[in-house]
Amino acid sequence: MAVLAVAAVRAQDASPCNNTPAYSTCELVFELSGPAAAKHPEPYKTVELKAEFRSPRHRTLALPAYWDGGRRMVVRFAPTEAGDWAYRVTSNTPEFDGQTGNFTAAASPSPGFIHPENVHHWVYSERDARGLYQAHLWMGAAEMRFATEDDATFRAVADARAAQKFNHLRGAIGGEGADSVFQGPDAPNLAQFRRLDERIRYLNGKGIAADLILAADGAAWNVSFPSWEQRRRFLRYLVGRYAAMNVTWQAVQYFEDSLDTRALLKEAGKVLKELDGYQHPRTSGARVTSAPLLDDGWMDFAAYGNTDDQTGAIEHQLFGVPFVNLDCGREDSGAGKSAPGDLDTAAFRKRLWNATMNGQSVTYANSGAGAQYANSPGAKQMTVWFDFFFNDTRYWELEPYYDVDGGKALALEDTEYVVYMEKPGPLELVVEKHGYDVYWVNPIDGQFTKGKFKGDHFTGAPPDTAHDWVLHVVREGRVEGMNKSYKFESRDIVLQDVESNSPKVPFTIEQPVADINVRVPPPFAAKITKETRATRTMMWLWTGEVSADGQGYRVLATGQKGVMRPLRGIAKNFPAVMHLRVYGMNANGKVYAVDRAFGLEQ
């Protein structure tokens, strides 16, 4: 990394960031003079400085500076292409305002940063030597204390995750006390930030993006930064330090846990969108789903906090963004089960593959802290999952597929079909009429058996029933072609129109029947009114929203009947009117909706 002090030299004589490889960081360091420091005794609060960079292709990218102690302001930058760059500084400090500079960036093999593409998928920003874009297969691991654990533990876990082919690592940017990133609303903890700098660099050097959680929830964020100005300074500081690195922004861990977090995240998300010149992906963590925040316009992808198949399957049909499951449940990696969501390896593997069939990327976690638990069976099975999709499929074009009985499927119709059978048994799969190679893949170790099939209606059963299986059906010759050419192709994925015309909807709301007290979760039930082959197997999603209070909708329940989740946090003012919506998705993947209004009281 190049570090260059530019305040002490004439701008036209300096060559900042010279020979920095594309997508590597360099730093422009600005030291306040004595008179400037006297005017700005608290540079973090009062010095405003940003640099605007112009690329060889005349694209503009602007980044704010961050305070790094004493009189030192830093602009951290990563060129996005090789060639001649120019920059100009704007600042409320006259000695820096208007400075200009030039430098030449070097080429690098980096594929760049990721962004959404093909509606539900990811792609890197740069073309390879063949002029082709490369798709990104998101494989995440949670290490919630990665920013604060001891250095030996962090490096051992990071090394293990890189070897296992994980390319995302998720965690909080700081902890409590001495590990907090701020010791007060306007007092960055420079020691913790410098430790975080080094850890993100280490991850990036191993091809791993850091998925950064900025706060536990909205209440914690407001306690740390009570005013809008303090929150904006905090976000500007984070963007200045980390936007030039390979990161994603994951806002809070659980947005539903405090009132008015939606408005807070809308405010924060717009600041991130405004200041981050690289436009790294943005979302929020959630207990259930962060999709209620999509309408606010700042999120690039939605995230899940559980593995409810019905929520994931239905929302995939409703929203044109990628979905990442941040919590499929923690694998008991030998440390024992210490929380309700902890699972044995087989249960985790089944959640992994079911979430995948719903069109989600997955973040893995285990119950043990430290390197001794990193090489767990579940982590190794994540590597099997990655190798299968990365090496043998056009994963960036696969979408949920419903012409299957006996399993759950993804497909690029007319080319390939991936079917997961959690409970092995007879399977029927409708395909386009061709000749196919057929592979039965063991998701535990990746071993497979191969066969042939010709026609449009595949029937069969896996080699045995000792465990779950994956069926991969590929048009003859296509696997070899995919291995030889990794060409990214974008295709139109059309989201369906939800059918809400009541005469065509095959169900109705049977319960609730009266107004609701938020302290007493009510029973719910849907009644099928039109029996067809497709309605014999239905998925259900029940959502509620009090529009007047702006908290966003909440997933109240899944399934055809039962008792709703507690309605806490859905409204601020009572009595209120709640808009209840029930989605039903039939066996063919068609989604219907029914709406009804209910009074809410405390």
C-alpha cells in the first residue's frame, strides 16, 4: 500500500498512488498546518475534505477523507482500472481546497467489486483477459467478533475459511468498552479502527469480502449517535476508511428490534449510497426478512434471519433483488449446542440446500469459537456445495423451478436442472425434450454417479435412501462446455404479477375474524375455495403493516393455519388499522394475494 503526504509538497510535483494495482488501496495524506489546526481543534467534527478522481475512461469517483489522529486527514482510494488518473480536492480548509494531482495505476488480475445482476444474482465489475464478466457465487461465513478477537484466532479462522473457499465473512465492526469503535458520538477509537483496517486487508488479500454490521439495532445506533449530524459523520467516516476495500454494508443486525429503525436506516442508507463511490452492496440484517425495507430505495439485496422456506420461496417471486440468508442456523461443530438455533451437521446441510432451492445465497455459522472448530463437517460440506455450483452449473442463471415432484429444484430451462431431495424417494421431473447427462450427487462429499436420459419426463430414484441427494440433469455436452467457457450471460428474468383479483384467487381468509390485541397473538387460517392439483401443495406468507406509522410490514406467520407471531413493533400509536395480506403460492409457483383490514389495540 502506498502512503503519500501531499500537504508538504506542491501538488503538481507529487505522484500519489503511482503504480498502485487496480482494486488495491493507496492513501493520500493531508497534514493540517498550525494555523489550520488552530481553526479546527477537532478535525473529525469540522474538517470537510473529499477527492474526486477521474479514470482513464473519464469516469468520476468521489470519496470523503477520514480523520486518522492528530492533524492527519486521509483519502483512501482504490483505482478501478489501469492507466492515467487525475484527482481534485475540495475542502473547507483553504490550504487543501483545489489541489490537483495525477498518477498512473497498474493493471491487476482482480475481477473488481460485486454488484447485483440478472435480477437475483451477482457479478464482478471487471472483464477478464477474454473480455468476459465473471459471475460471483456468494458463500458467506459468520464470525461476529472478527474485529475484536485476538489476532491469532482471527488469522487462523480467516485462513481456514479461505481454504474452504468462503468469499464473504460477516461480523460487527466493533465490540464494547475498549473494543468499541467510538468512545463517544464524535470520538473514533483509532486503535480499534486501525485493527479493523488490518483485518479487512487480510481478508481481502485472501479473496474474502468483509460484510460489515454497523450496529446491533436502531436503538443502539441512536444511543451512540443521538443527532443526525453525528450519524452522518459516523457514516462518512466509515465510507472514508472502507469504501476502497472489498466490503458490503449490512447496517444493523436486527432491524425489527426497535421502533423507528426503518426511518433511521432509510436515512443512513441514503448517506451510504451518496458517499460510497464504489456502490458496495447494501442491506440490513433481520430476525425474519429485511424485504420490508426495499421500497425505501437504498438496499441492493434482501437478507433473512431464519430459514423459513415459505418466506424465502414466496418473496423470491415478489422482489427483483438478490437474497442472502444470513442465518441458516449454527452448526454444532463440536463445541456443543448453546442456543435454540444450533443444529447438527445433517440438519444444517438440509437447510443450506433448501435455502439454495429457494434462490438464496447462504452464510454459514458454527457454535464453536476459535480455530479448533473451523474445520467442521458443515464447513467442509459448504465447500462441496460451492464446488458443485461453481464448477458444474451456470449458477448465475438458475431460478426456482416447479415442474418437479419429490424434491425442490432450480433450473435454466432447456439447459440444466438441479433438484434437491431432502427425503429420498421417487422423483418426477418435467424437462424440455432433449438428451441429457444425469448425475446423482452426494451433498456430503460431492461423490456422484452418472447416467443418461432422453425425453421430457424424467422419473427415477437416488442410489440409496441413507441421506439426502442432489440430482443434476444437464443437456448432453453442456457440462464440458461450461467448464471450458465461463462466459457470463445476462438474461431477462420476469417477475410474475401477483394475482389479487378475488374471483381468481383460490383461497380466502378464515381467521382472524375480529380486531386484534397486539398483546395476544391471534389464530390465523386460510381456506382453499378452489381445489385443483396445483392447490394441493401450497406455501403461505402472512404479512401485516400499519402504514400510518411507517415501520414497514412484518411477517406475522407462514403456513395455512396456526397462531401468529407477537405483533410488537408493528405500530407506535393505538388504536391503529393494520393491513393484513396473505400470499399463497401453489405447486406451479403461481402467487395469489388476499387483503383485509383489521383494527389493532393494546
